[in-house]
Amino acid sequence: MDRRRRTRTDERQIQVAMMFARRAVATTLTYASLVCVPSCVYAQDVRVVTISPDSTHVLSRRALSELLADASRRNVLPTDLLSYQSRVETEIAVILKREEGTEAVGAVEQVASVLRWTRTGVYNQHVVGYRAQQSGANVSMLTAFQTGWLTPSLYGNRLRVVRRTRTADAAFGAVATARTDGSDTLLAVHPLAVDRDQYYRFAGGDTVVTMRVGDRAIPIVHVRVQPRADVQAHVLLFDGELDLDASRGTLVRMRGTFVRMNSTRGPIAGALFDAVAFIEYENAERMGAYWLPARQRVELQVTAPFIGDGRAVVRIVSRFTDMQVNDTMLDARSLAAADSLRARGRRRLTFATPDSLSRFGAWRSDIGDVTGGMHADDFDDIGPDRWRVTGRPRFDVTAPRASDVFHFNRVEGVYTGLGVKIAMRDVAPGVVVRANAGWAWNEGTTRGRLSLERTRGAWTTELRGGRSLDNTNDFRVPFDSGSTVGALFSSVDPYDYVDRRSVTFAVMRSVAARTLLLRAEAGYADDRYRPARYLRSPFGGDAFRPNRGVDAGGYVRSAALVEWHPDVNAEFVRPGMSARVSYERGDGSINWQRFEGRVVARKPFGPFVAIARSDIGVVLGNTPPSQQLFELGKQQNLPGYLDKEFAGTRAAVLRGQLAYTSPWLRQPIRARRLFLPAIAPGLSVGLQGGWTEIPDAAARAAVRRLGALPDSAGVLTPVSRATGRARASATAGLRFFSGGVFVGATRAIDHAAPWRALVTVGQQW
């Protein structure tokens, strides 16, 4: 028993050490402390010394070749490694990454499973727990994994990494084994295979970190692996990095992607989109003899540059715990048939019964925590050429946002545009030129932007200018840049617009891997009014309301922003806290100063999720412009009231929600090869409070300039008013699809009012 306890302690120490190594490779920083990891082992258990990459600890070409040969010999499956069983907790996150880098997590699925593996090829992944949170009724990502998604071992000359399909078989028939072998994955040539030199070239060999576990020193050597250009076969190869234990020649970590050599992907598809699957596999030493999985990250990233620089990301992160090695005895016949090079067999994926899944509660982490702290940019250095910051200058036809290519609103009507990007890369490191222009067909107006930016380390400077139609809504949520679908098909356009010409110089600083963002701007702008061109949507619906008033004029604009945890917000499902403070002012024919602050918190605990968001703002000035006023209402954080019913130069909003997901119907619905989202019903209650103030005659005049409507007596009254006191509304109802759809009712609660039906998609309150 003492020996087993010591063995587990050693394994935990090495896992913590590997966590240090991974971070050291990524940042080459010296670590002085470490927060608690799931095994609850702290920094004082491991002493870590990092070595600068340009030190003398770099292997010669001959020494690197000898190390690779030794690692290849040791990469054969150990004869006494028979089997293992491990608990695995996987988190699958569906993410939208904006062009400036902010990520919004649209859905998170958490899967608890037990993996059973033997050297004879047995792979059985049994799902014992499932839960999810979604911002919409999305199809479960289990649809993409008809078989098990874990790689049980990195030993051998070949790795099985690509799920087998007819398309994959056709593309890689030269290396795909016959279907009679029962396998459901395709082979990739291992970078440590005995025939590796036929397929790969190697570089690097620098010692990036030395770990000390007890009295043992583990020097980690970093090796760059790339496919050879002269490979003629249709074969799957690895492109990325290896971290090797130089003292033992064992593989500790793989990071990169698998490349389909000589594939038949058409030039049109290559020009229109990039789709890449990245992997990061980390091993831990078990029982002092075997290097087996500790953490695995698979990241699918897709971008269509023609319609925007954003990316769609599916991030799958798995952690292996409670591993029991050699828990099964195999007979001599089975051992004789075992073939570590071919690793035949199917990755069997099974599910516990629905009632068993519902009862599961042994989660090791809160939902969303495992994939937190990661970013799509982590793999840019080994991504497609157009993502990289080094290389020859590159020209691409691409727009920053999809709305720069097409959008619709009641002022412009149909807008179509095009964008281009020139990345100077090695000629002028970090310098990028962007330009986009388009035509508003119904308004008959040209709009667009030209920008020059330079990034050096954590600093980015930018000079941009152009003409845009900006919306004036306040306290907005991420990705809220208009409602093309609603405006085009159902006359839902709850925005007001200002025609703005501007030239701006900006400086931005990212601190601690985007934990903190600092931004300062200065420039000149000119605001003008544009009337609505459409009475209603081309497809029918209620009439659009007029575009609200704008005070025209030119001004020198300056602004500053401090944002903490910009990827955490209340409307999507990443847990955590965030805050932001901004200041903006205009000096010219129109003058004002504007302050805003925001705090957001999202915390899952068990079947509950608590969300809170508070916003506060104030506009100062002798004649505040109408477009700088704060407006609240039905579509602006107070669902129990009319659209933009309230306005003022001072405003505050506080919103809170508590949602509960029941244990019933939590398993995704399997329809042949499709996993429909779990119904996962639950209860949801929310409170929203808002306040605006019109403190003086200048503020009242600004509100009047927004516009006026006749009252019941025919007297023109301003379209908005002050709240007079704090206003509040409540929502209550049911949520379905793990929180993605709300069906319930809302009413104002600061006075007698009836309940009104409310149906929303997403996390809107």
C-alpha cells in the first residue's frame, strides 16, 4: 500500500512538472509558483528551472539525430505494459473568435467517461456523465465523434488519429488499411517511427526547461518536426513540435497538426476557407516506467477569410485521472497477436443509461473551467500560412467582419462590400494594411475603412480612417453590431444610426495573455444624420420606426479603455468575472465627456448557474449630443418596458439570473449518425433593474432632439423620458436545450402591470 501511495505521488509530481514544462515552452518564463491543479499538488512539490532558448544548451545535428534514434527505440510499446483503465473528463467548447481576438463561448459540453485499453487493440470508452450549457439550440458536438475521440497511447510507429470515412479512404487509399481489419481510424506516420527519415525533417534540439522531481533532473528538449517536401505518397504526416525527455529519450509532448500529403483539395476551397485540426498531447510517467496520456487537446478551427477574419472553433480538452495500469492479465495467445505498430481495432463509444447519466455528480471541475485560459491563437505559429506572422509578404482578399461583406438595415438597405489585407511579415514584421469598401444600394452611399497597424510583442499601434454607419445603442453585448436577419425578414431593427467619418490613431497593450487589455485613441470625427430609407422589411412585418435624431458636427475625439478578462461576458457561457472601464470625449462643434463601467460574473455550481451584470454610465457637457445619450427599454436591458422608452445623460443597469437544469432528459438524442441537443429542461428566474436621469435643461434638450411622437391628445412628446425612479422587470419560465431557449413571461414589477409572453434564444434576459 505504501508503495502504491508513493507511486501515485510520483505520478502527480511528474504531471505537475509537465504542466510547468508546457507553460515554459510556450512562454519561456521562470516560474516561481503554481496554483492548485486537479491533483491538488502545489508548487513546492516541484522545483523548476527554465533555460533561455538561446543558451548553450542546444544539441548539435549529430546529437539531435542520436537523441531521435534513442527516442525511436524507446517508443516501442513496452513488453510489460498490458493494459490500463482511466477516468477521463472531457470538455467540448464551441467558440466564435472575433477578428480582434475576443472569444465568445457559445456552448460547452462536459463528458465524463471511463477508458479501457489493452495492447491487443481493445478500446472502450464508456460515457457515464453528461451535462451542457448552450447559448442556443445547437446540435451536440458528439455528432462529430461517432467513435471514441481519445488517443490511448503515443507508442508505436503509426498513430491512429483521423476518423475513417469514405472520403478519407479515397484520399489515402495508399496507406489506409483494408476495412476488413475492423479499424475506424486512419494511420499517421509517427515522427519517431523507424522509417521517420523518409517522411520528416527535424530541427531545433534546444533544452527549454529542466524539471526536478525529487532528486531526479529531467531536461526537456524541444524538436521541430516538418514533413519532407519530396514525399510523393498519399500519407498522413505530423507537422509540429515534440518535447523529449533527453535523459531517457521518451516522448513527453506532441503539439501540431496532421497534414494530408498530396491531397486533392481544390483551389477554390483552398481560397475560400481554412479548416485545420490541431492537437496537443501530453504524457505523464506512470509507475516510474510508462509514459501514458495525462492531457489531450484537440482543436478544430475554421475560417472563411472572404467573409471575415473571425474563426469558428471547437475545442476538446480531456484530462486523464485515476489511471490503473496493468489492471488486466492477458493470455499468451492474446499477447502473441498484439501488434503495437498497427494498433488495430475500433474505438468503441458507449453510453450509460439515461437515468445513470442523470445521477452522475462526480465532476472534478465546474463546467467551462477546463477549456478556460486557452485561446485559438495558441496554434497560429503552426497554422495555415495566412495565419502566420512570419514569411514572405502576403496579399489576401478578406474582410475584418462578415458585416463588411453584407448587411441590411433600415437606413442603408442592402449593403455589399469587399476587403483586402496585406501582411508585410518578414519585410516589415508585424505590419498589416487593411482596406474594405462597399456600397449601400438603397441609400446610394459608399462606405469603407483603410487601416495600417503594427504589432510588436504585446503592443499594437493602428492608424485608421473611413466612413461608417455606427449604431448608437448602449451597454451592448459582444457580437452586437446590428440585426441583419431580423431587419431583413421581420422588420426587427432596434438600433439607431449615425453616419460617421473619422481618422483615429490607437495604441493597445495586451497584458498576461489577454487577461488585461489597455487601449488609448485620439483622432478626428464628424457625425451626420441619415434618415431611414425603408418603411418595413422587404418580406413584410410592422413598420420600422424613424431613425432617431443626431447632432451633426465635427470634433477631436479621444478615448481610453481598460478591460479585464474580455472573453468573459454574461451573454455567453464561459464562467468567470470580467470588468471594463472606458472614457471618451469630444472637443469641437459638439462637446461631451462620457464614462462607462461594467462588471460581469458568471458562476456554475452543480445544476445551477448564477449570472450577474451591472453597467453604469454618465455623459457630461453643456450641450450633450443626442447620439451620446443612454437609452433603455425592451431591447435594451429592460424587457418589461417599451423599446427605448427611457433616456438620459446618467444611467445604470443591474441584471441577475439564476437558472437550474433538471436531471431529466440530459442525454443528447441520437438519431442515426446525428446527436440532437438534449432537451434538458430547467427553471429560470431573472431580475432587471434600470435607471436614467435627465438632470438639467441641456440634457432635456438633447432628449427632445431624439424625436417626438404625438400622445393620445395629439400633443408631441419626446420619444424617450427619464425613469423618474429605478425601474425593474422580472422574467420567469422554463429553459430548454441546456439553457439555450427560454419560454416564459416578463412584466414590470415596480408598478402594477400584466405578464407578457417572452420567448428568447440564447442567454438574453
